[in-house]
Amino acid sequence: MAAAVLFVSSVSLRAQSLPDNIDISGSPNGIVTLPGTVSSVFTNVFDRYTKITAPNGRSIHFLLQSNVTDEMAVRAREVMRFYLTDAPGTQYGSNKTAIANRMANVDATLVYFNTEQAAQQAINGPLGNTNLFFQDLYATESIVEGSSSYISNNNRDATLEEVFHLVHGAGIRNGLPAYHSEMTAAKNAAKAAGMYMPPFGLPVQDEVFEYIISVIDVYYGFWGHDPDGDGTSFGGEYIFHTQADVIAGDPAGVTAMLKFLPTVFSFDCTVASQFNGTFSLIFNGGVEYTHKSQYLTEVTLSGNNASGLRGNALDNVLAGNANNNVIDGRGGVDAAVFQGVFSEYTVQCNSASITVVDSVPARDGTDTLISIEELRFADQFVDCTWQDLGGGTVGSHGAVSLTGNGSLVGGSVAGLDLTNAPPGVLSLAWLSFTSVPLPAFSGTVFASPFSGQFLFLTNGSGALSLGTTWPTGIPAGTEVWFQFLVSDPSVIWDITLSNAVKATTP
């Protein structure tokens, strides 16, 4: 059952507020002990603090009670950041600067309690007289990705709902009144059609808050597993429970949602440290949590387990933990993220995977990367994308194929494989900064002129894995082409040109 929305706004008689200058920069996760210089009205109730700094330099606050884990708090903060991140192409969300600034100006605060009872006690006491605009959330209704409750998918998570209530109430309602009116119109239509049934006793002016979050929660997959067993969500308040159903059944609500939010739930997700296994972003009807995880795009492993990540068809940003991890990007254009600078790692490539070894102990470990197109280090991005620019000529042995997930780093190229070449013959490979078409050879691309070249000998099976050094000093962002020419001396005029592949230097 969705909790009634609670907004407490400031009035002139309320004197207690939180300062904007609480420093969280020294904490690795951005969570600090609530300073003793803060009013006892807050320190008597909460023990930790984090924040988001709005563009105007003021703060959107998070106050945390003792049972709220750091993982829960980081998740709530990053969900808030997702809601406040610009959504290009949307009518109301393409520039959210004014919304974030408005929230900070009214001291928007997520008050994160241990339980509902703890919240009632604090709000009915001194906390109710503070100079804040706040929304409550409870540890007992918070589920972190990768936790046992998330994996079993048997408990409701309220984080998306309560955090958006704060964005809606402190930012959108008065900052974007036209948008608030559009959401209200969609709510009224859904209510009239029997699609949305507000809980008994909920004030009419609060119905739109509960309605739009029903659309958001269902759209991002948080009810896809049908926990009520009746095809509804929020205890029967909303008659849809899957993304496909809500798109088809309540298009006005989905349209309203997507005027502010993106189609992909791309918040910076950190998997709980207790997780052990491969965290998958691919939907599998037999794996409950994938009803939700299929919509994620940015995922980081935490803790010390040798866990793995499996991406989906979207463009994923994936990061391992301190142990050795296997990270498989699957479809899309995927990036693997590392904490240190490039010079602190050893990168080894072959046609099937890339291995990245961290020289700093207990940081990134050794990661095996599959279907990863970009490596992101603290000081540079390394492009591992190789584009096939067309097949070559065909000799008596068939088409010579150049494939691989190669890397081009520091003047070295590795991970390109040449197959179907004649065995034991001397052949030529080269690099070029330009390419020209060869119409006479069915549009074959030719890397020309040569800028670096060497001779190689194919092995007994007619294959070769390339690992050599090309000219150094190539500027970052330069497009380069690789190509092979193979000649079989046992066959007169048998000259075969491979396909060309293109890469971009880091």
C-alpha cells in the first residue's frame, strides 16, 4: 500500500534549519557523521548526513537514522540524482536546473527513519517545528539491489516513490505548474476510468502525487513480478503491473511521466556488498529480480566477492569490485569503469575478451571483460571498438577474415585475429590513417597509404594472433585502419586482401 504523501514546508516561525556547508568530500561514499555544530533538534534524531549540491550551490539534504545503512542512503541519494539529471528531448526535464535550485532554496530534505513509528515520534516532536520541506522514508521499506530481499523480490521498495514525492512537492508543483496540471489531468482520467483508485482518506490534492509515482514504479519494472497476484500494483490502487501493460493501458500517464523522465532507469546503482554471483540485467522470467534489473544501465559491484555483471541490450556502464570479476556487456555499446589512472593497469587483449589487471592491491583486482567497447580510467577513456569496413578479395582459400576486440593503447595493437589464410606463408600487415574504396573489388575498403607495416608468418592452420607495436605518438582520437594482404606462393597470382577494421586511439 502506498504511504500517504507528507510534505512539511517552512513558515516564518520555524527557526531551525540545516546549513549548506556540511562537508561530505572526505568520505568515500559521501556519507558523514552529522556534525555536532548542527542543532540538537537534528542530532537527537539522526546520526549521519549526505547531500546533493544544487547548481546554485545550496544543498538538498538527507538525514539518516541509525538503522539506515550506508548502502540504503547512497541508493536514495543516487535515485534523487537520477530524477534531477537532465533528460534530453523531454518537454519539462531537458533542463532541471531550476527544479534543483528551487528544492535547495526551500531546504528540501529526505528524512530517512528506521521505522514508521520512529518517524511519527520525531515529526510529532521538535522535528515538526524545523525550517525544512521534508519527505520521510523508512529503512524497513528500502531494498538495495543485490540484497536478499531484492533477489527474492518479495518486499516492496518505497525509495523511488518517496524520493520522487520530494522532487514533486518541493520542486515540480510550484516550479512547473503546467506540468503539475498535466499530471493531474492524467490522474483524473485514470481515476474516472477505474484505472487508479486512491486509498481511502487521501486528500484529493495529494492524489496526483500517488498516481504519478504508480506510473513511474510500474514503468521501471518494480511491480512486474505481480506481488499481489492479481495483476495490479500498490495493493490494488493501480490496475497495471508491467511496463507493457501501463504503456498500452494508461498512455496519458506514461506520456506525462516521460515529459520529465527518461525511458531508461539509468541511476548509478551499486550492488549490495553481500551479493555473490553474477548480477544480470537481462530479463529472465524464472529470476524474480530481473523484472527490475532489466531496466538498469549503470551498475557497480561492491564488497569483496568474486561476483560478475551481465549487461543487457542497452548501453551499459559497468564496474567491478576489489576482487576479480567477469563483466559481460552483451549488446549495446558498453563501458567498463576503473578507479585509477591508465598507467596503473595492465591491459591484455585477445579475440574473445580483454583482461585488465590493477597494480594497486585491493582496488579493482583483475577483471575479464567480454563485449566491452570502452575502458574508462580516471585519466582517460580507451576505445576498444573495432568497426569492420568491408570484406576483401577472395583467393583460392576463401575470404581472409580479420576479427577481434582489439585494443590500441600506447602505440600497441593486440587482439586482432586473422583466419582462413594459407598456412606458413609470409604476408604483409599495415596501418593507415586514411582509407579509399576499391570499386573494382566490389566496394572493398583499402587502408592507404601505409603508415606502419611489418611482415608476419601465418601458422600451420592459416591463422595468426597479432601482437606488435605500431608507430607511437599518434594523437588521441585519431582514426586508424588495419588491413592484411596474404599471398599464397603455391598458387599463381593468388593474392587475398582481408577486410579492413577501424579503431580510434585513446
